[in-house]
Amino acid sequence: MTIRAHGNLAPSRSCSPAGEWTFKPKSYPHFDAFLSEDDARSLAADPTRVASHAFFPFLRYHQRWTKFTDKGEKGDVKERPIRFASRADSYIFSYYRHLLSQPFEKELKERGLDGSVLAYRRVIGANGRGQCNIHFALEAISAIRALGNCCAIALDISSFFESLDHGRLKAIWCGLLGTDRLPADHYRVFQAITAYSVVDREELFERLGYIGPKYMSKTGEPINGYLVEKSLIPRRLCTGQEFREKIAGGDGQKSLIKKHRKPYGIPQGSPISDLLANFYLLDFDTAVKAKVDGMGGRYFRYSDDILIVVPVDRVAAVELEEWVRSQIVLHGPKLRIKAEKSAIFCYEGSGGDQSWSRIMGEQGKNGLEYLGFRYDGRNMFLRDSTLSGLQRKAAASAKRVALGLLRRYPEKSTDQIIAEFNVSAFLQRYGRVQDFESKADDVRNWTFWTYATRAAKITAPLGLPIYRQLRNYRRNMRAHLKRALEKGR
């Protein structure tokens, strides 16, 4: 552990960054009651209360998606466990993220990493506004173009959040605070995020009667579904007594609480997890950036996605990729960058006209892919898998829209409905972006359409082909709608 302590940085309260902690009300269903902003601030900012706070289990659900594949082939279904904290717990995690952000930002600047570690931070651009992954992708691709003859090495850390070693995490946490041991309140937060418990949301809703047998399969087997409208599920799912009896097994039923007992892994989805994952790799980032800088290249890391651009030949690029993979295991016994998740692209030429070849890996058959974009040596595009996934979502959405239009206009023909349907307005509100998080103020309101048009504008002239991709997307959306209307009659 080589992180430097800041001598006069006292523990806990003096770590609070300039500016106020932002309160964001939580209205989702969970185990505890709604807290006002005053109550949330009073709890989170009181070290004594935090040190003795009883944290609830996280609720867990699985985010599932189908991997992009060639037409006619069946993509693998992937899933990622997402765990979210109760309201009070979430406010505490958020507040301690706020407290730790300033020493983390200071450490990044001292190490020269503030332009390399990009995710989960508010990075201010030359225009004084927050930057997002669009700007980061453009910067990386601009680096490739500036170097001319170079290699781009793309790597992905496997199961990143689930692999963080608790002992190392604690040591880095202490280093940021400038202490040998965590203060009681910080230690309680550390315990809550490492020795955590979870309750599966579907099992919970079934136990509480919100989910149960609703449909019958063709073979006569019951299929579960929601028995009440989701909007009618109360924000507080149960009282303290009901939690002990129904959830924790106090009335003789099997407890739904599952404890995480491994010495590694933190729950992805909590307000503090992203910051912890970011500062966990401080020493790794420092070592890799120093190596890459010495070769005249650029180092970028966006969470578990790493991109290295270096003016070297193919042999040196392969050696560097192997060296980076050997380095990651020095920073936690469970951390891995799998060789099959690495890809190396070689670029030749300059003046905006580069040829490329992929010499390693399977990612990016049409060029380097990074942060949702693709670069073919001349232009930037939206990544193929991004558009493929959105096409699948568009098809499903078109079915729902078509049923509503058919009920509303039963006397009109398919062509008449399509002619009157405002596709542009639909596209502008359709497809909220979830894969491109940033700290830009308005990103939470972006849809795919606003994101894509913003991307084309920011990346122009390199990204002008994105407009062509959007024209195709508009045409495909009309085709999805027409097919849905015809099938619905």
C-alpha cells in the first residue's frame, strides 16, 4: 500500500468538501419510512448516530440483457446484480461519498490522474461545464489520431465491484483520511458496505403478497406476476415488527436475509460504491499511467473499462497488454483482466485518414469500441451493440404503442395511422439512457434520441455519420410500428 497520507488532514468532518451535500429524496419501496430532508441531514451528518446506526439489508434485483451478436445468431443473456439501500442507509452512504470525494480528488491531482480516471466524477471541461462519456470517447479517439501510427489496447476488468478486497479497501480509505484506523462512523459505513446483507426483491414481494400466481402456462403450470399495480406498492414495505417476523424469520418462516460473508466484494448500486471502486485502483492507475507516459502514450480508465493508446509497434503493444494484466493481480487477489476480454488495434496513417487492423481479441470487428462509440480510422459512430439493443427495445415499445393506436383509431388504416403518428416526438422521449452515466447536470433527463443527437453535435466533424445512423433508426422505428399494427388487427 503506497497511498500517501495528508499530514494535517484530520479524520471525519474535516474531509467535507467545499459546498453542500446534495439531498435527493428516495421514494422507492423499501423497509424504512420516508425521511424529510432535515431528518436525513440530521442523521447523515451526525458521526455518533452513524456509528451506532443499524443498516437494513439491501434489496436486490438482476439487470438482464442480451449480448449483441450477428444477425441470425442467438446472443448470450447476461445479468448483473443490482442492490439498493434503504432510504436512511442511502442518505448515509451518499453523505460519506461526499466526505471522501475531496481527499480523493486531491489525491488524483497529486498523482496526475485527474485526466485519466474518468468515471463517477464531475470532470469540468474547458467550457466550464461537466463532461460525460461523449467527451471522454472523443478525447481518446483524438489521441489516436494525434499519434498517427500507434496501437490502442482495450481491456476490461472482470466482475470489478465483486472483486474488491476488503482489507485493501480499508487501508486506502484510511490513507485518504490521513489516519491509521477508521474513525467509528467511517468504520460503521465500511462495515455496512462490505459485511452487507441482501433480500431478493422478488422473494420479498412474494412474501408480502404483491407477487403470486397470476397466469397459467400452456402445460397448466402457474406463472407468477404482480397481483397489484406497482404504483400501489407502499413506499414503506413493512413496520419494524413485520420486518422481524416476516422477513427475518421471527415467526418461524425462513429468513429472506442473505449475508455476504466473503472478504471481498461490495454491492453495486449503492451511492458510495462507485467512489470506493474508483479509489481502490489508485496505485494500479498510478503504476500503469507512469508506464504508459514513459512510452509517450495516454491512459484512460472509465470504471472497469481501460483504454491505452501508445505509439509502439505490435510486438510492444502485446507485451504492454500482458504487463497490465500482470499488474492488476497485485492490487487484489480476485482482480482479473481476462485475455479474452482484451483487444489490440493498430492504426497507421495521419491527417484524419488512418487504416486499422485488430491483432488481438474479439471485441470491435468494425473498429475500436470505447464508451459506447466505434472508431474506424476516419469517423466516430454509435457502437453497433448500442443500436442493436435499442432496436430490440424499439420493437417491444412499438407493440405497446400499436395496441393503443388501434384501440384509439379502429376505423383507420395502418397507413393512415402511421402518417398521422408523430415518430419524432415519440423518439425524443423514448429510450432513457442508462449505460452512459456522467455527472453532467442534465444527463438524468436524456433519452437515447437526445443523447445521440448531442453526441453527433459534440463529436462533429468526426461524429457526423451518427446522423446517418439516426436516419436509419427512424426508418426502422416506422417499420417496427407498421408490423406491430398489421399483427394487431
